[in-house]
Amino acid sequence: MNNENLQYLKDNIKYMGFGENMYRELERNLGEGKAEFQLRFAAEINKKPFEATLNFRKSDSTDMYFFNNYNASLEKSNGEKNEQTFYLNKGKGVTAKEAYNLLDGRAVHKDLTTKEGQPYKAWIQLDFENKDKNNNFEVKQFHEKYGYDLKAAVEKFAVAELNDPDKAKALMQSLEKGNVQSVTIEKDGSSHKMFMEADPQYKKVTMYDSNMKMVAKESLEQYKSGIDKGSKEVKAGQENDKKKELKQEPKAEKEKLEKKNGQSLLPKKRESKGKGLGVS
């Protein structure tokens, strides 16, 4: 058995979020020298059964084994089960918790690589309406050019965690992993425990109350930070004032002209004793 390979696979399994409980079985399988083998993982996350089958394969030319992919499944509250195969690239890929979040319908922000090897960042989300030739759900991608600004979406709400740089950073990182993250909304002297998740497709965040019930669109205003609303009101007020001024100026000019020229609405042209022409 290749001990360096064993340690690499242990680290890989742990890094991908599957813990350390499979180490003994991993070592046994490597010792047997099989061409390929599987390890099984099971957990309950938020009262939902999550399972994964990790697939390992031996190199055709060396004694090295590789953790190539895993098949994950999540049983939803309604009894339905979503399944997907997630592939690893050089030991990296969608982690176990990210797989849970994707199978639960949320989006995850990932560092990805093109076929040409060029790195890029994108939000990914499973399309439960369509499957590919391998019976996997299609994966929707929302690249940076799509224009989703997570920070701006969160800042629309009066989130207390944003006042602490460390908490704000942790919040953003959690949302990027696809988690439903608890937040405290503080507004008008009141404090509300709520939850939010990223929604890149619609360039917003989805809000839930303390009982994990989605907040309706018409009820969101009470949790807004007031920054956008205030700036819009100020701008609208300025525009209204400008309109009033424009209305008043012609009226004042009209009265002025009427006093000088009787009832005529047009100024009379006269020659100035000084240089040039004057208009009164």
C-alpha cells in the first residue's frame, strides 16, 4: 500500500466535508488492491437524510488511487429524493455541504475551470426541470458578468451583522456556500431574528422569518435598511422642487413683462444707449 497516497486520500475526503469516519475502511480497501471501490457516507442535515457514495479508482499505470466523483442524494421534506453525481478536478469540487445545498435548491458560488484550463468564478444551481444524458440535473451558471452583487443585495436590508467587519465577512462566505444563514434585522428600535439565502438568478436574497417561512415580497419593505428608499425619496423630492421652480419662473416672468408692457406677453426690443442691444 502507498502510504503517501493513503494520506492524500484521507486529506481529500476530509477537505470535501466527509469527515474522518471512513479512514479505516479506506485503508482496508487500499490494502486489498482492488481496481475500484466505494465508500458510503450518511448524515442528517436539518432533519433531511443526506447520503453519498464516494467512488475511488486505481491508476492503470501506478499503484495510486484517485477519488474521482461521488453520487449524492437528499430526501426532501415531501418524501421526494434528488440525486446528482458531483465530479472532482485535482481533488477539488463541490463539498458535501455544498452538494446538500444544491440538492435542496439553493445556489453556490464556486471557483471553476474552463475546458482550456482557465479559472473563473460563477454561481451554480441545479436545474430540476432538465437532465443531461447521464441522468444528472443540468447545472445553471451565473457568471460575474451576469451582474449579481451579493453584498449589495444583502445591504438592502437592516442586517446588524454588517456593522461588524468579521461578522459581515462570515455572512457573505456562508451565503456563497449556499447556506440559509441566520441574521438579525434591527430597525426602528426592534430586533428580528430572520434567515436569508442568496438568489443569483433574480439578483436578490430570499428572506425567511424566524419560523423559516418565506417573507412575501409585499412584506419585505419593513426590513429594508432604508438606504435605497431614502435616496430615492430625496431624489424624487429634488425633482419635484425643480419642477415647481420651473413652473414658478415662467409665471413670475410673465407678471414682470405684463407690468412693463401692458398686457403684452412678448418683450419689446429697443436700442440701448450703451453698446449692443438690450432686451427688457
